[in-house]
Amino acid sequence: MPRARANGIELEYQIFGGPSAQPLLLIMGLGAQMTTWDEAFCAQLVDRGFQVIRFDNRDCGLSTWMKAAGPPDMASAFSADPKAAYQLDDLAADAASLLDALNINAAHIVGASMGGFIAQLVAINHPDHVLSLTSIMSGPGGADEVAPKPEGAAILMASPPDTREARIEQAMSFRRVLIGSGDPFDEARERANATRAVDRAYYPLGTGRQLLAIMAATSRVERLKQVRVPTLVVHGVDDVLVPVENGRLTAAAVPGARLLELDGMGHDLPKRLWPQIADAIAELAERSNALPMT
């Protein structure tokens, strides 16, 4: 896959669909590689008229790792090399810079979990790059963020295992917690996804730094009130990591935002809901296209 020089680092990315379609940038969450955006979901977006771009955030996947060595714990993620620390605003600048590197003036921005935090900040800090905003299973951050349920918080505090097999099993255990009540646990599919992610790139130190950036973020509620692009907020009612109240707060903050709450959905993008979510994103794009040129 290609890499782009963006905001002073290298970002691994992949594009689905042709250049004449509407550009849509997918931003993934904490420690999650771009491959977490399933190719079949990307294909559904392509079928709805988008050119889809997915990429690895810094410190994740095959994009730049901000520090190549060190013990995989959160304390060392910051104190061992303060120059490697960054804010969510930096991740938003990465995304905007990637669009510049691809010669895309503006795109529909879709973010999931931490990717939703980043997508919100792209809309806030780089509004000229944004045609519409979709925030999925995300929240307003800072003091306004509703804390995870105990079982969700336990995932954030888990120590990284030492062996490949243990890493795969840990990923499987996380998925069992995060999937909502409306979706049976697909052992074979989840194991295949976990194995692919571990074998492609495993960098818990980077995940620790991303988590520190989340923890350092202030509330975006007041700044979200200034967002003027069509906005969609998608949230699962069963989310234990970013409870649904966070989606409600986000939607309430953005003028005219649509809130789509999905029963039986956890902190997950279940296959059964891909058409509904893709349709909602396409409808949002239609709203954006109907706006007068400024």
C-alpha cells in the first residue's frame, strides 16, 4: 500500500473507488489499524458514490511510530521520550495533511471511537477540509465525556501480552466485551481479524501514547457548537467503552446534527448494520451537496 508524507510523518493509506467520486476519509480509533474498516464496508460506501480513503493513524499500523523502542506501558509512553508525545489536535492535523498530500481539497470525514474525536477536531480546526462530519461511537471528550462502564475501562488498562498467541487471545477477549447484544460472537471471523491485526503490526507503546492524548483532551462541546457542516452521530445503545450518552451529548452540541442510535450495537460496527450506516452517510453527503457554494 502507498504511504504519504503528511504533517511531517509518513501515513500508510489505501484508496477504494475512482477519483471522480466524492472523497470520504475514514479515521479509525485507539490502537486500531485502518484494516479495522472492513473492505466490504468500504465497498458499500464506494457503491454509494464515494472514493474511500482509509489510513493508519500515527503510532499505529504501518504509519510512523513516534518512538521505535521502549517498554509497552503508558507511563513510559510519555516520560521516556516527551518529544514523542502529542495531542488529538496533532492527529487531526495528520488527517487534514493527508488530504492535502492526496490533492483533495475537502472530503466527507467519518471517524469511529477515537477516530470520531479526531474527525470532530478536523471539522473544528480544519473546516475548509470538511464537506460533512460523521462521528461514530464517539463523544465530546474532556470533562463532558461519560466514562466507560467497568468492563470497558478494564480493556483500556489491560497490559499487553508477550507472545503472538496471547495477543490474539487478548484481542478476542476484548471483542467479546465490546460486541452488542444484537450480534452473536463470530469466533472464526473475529479470530481471523485479530490474527491479521497482530501479524500486520503490533505496537502497544503507540496505543499508550494515543490513550494519553485522549486523556489530555479538553471538552469539545463549546467548539462543536461552531461546526457548520452537515453532521451525523451514530452510536450503539449497548456501548460499554464509550456509552451512548456521549453520542447524545455530541449530537446536541452540533447545530442540526442527526443522531442515529442503534439497538443491539456495542462498541462495534456490526455487519448487519453496514447498509443502514452507509445509507445514512450517503444521505448526509446529499445534504452537503445541496448547500450553496461559499
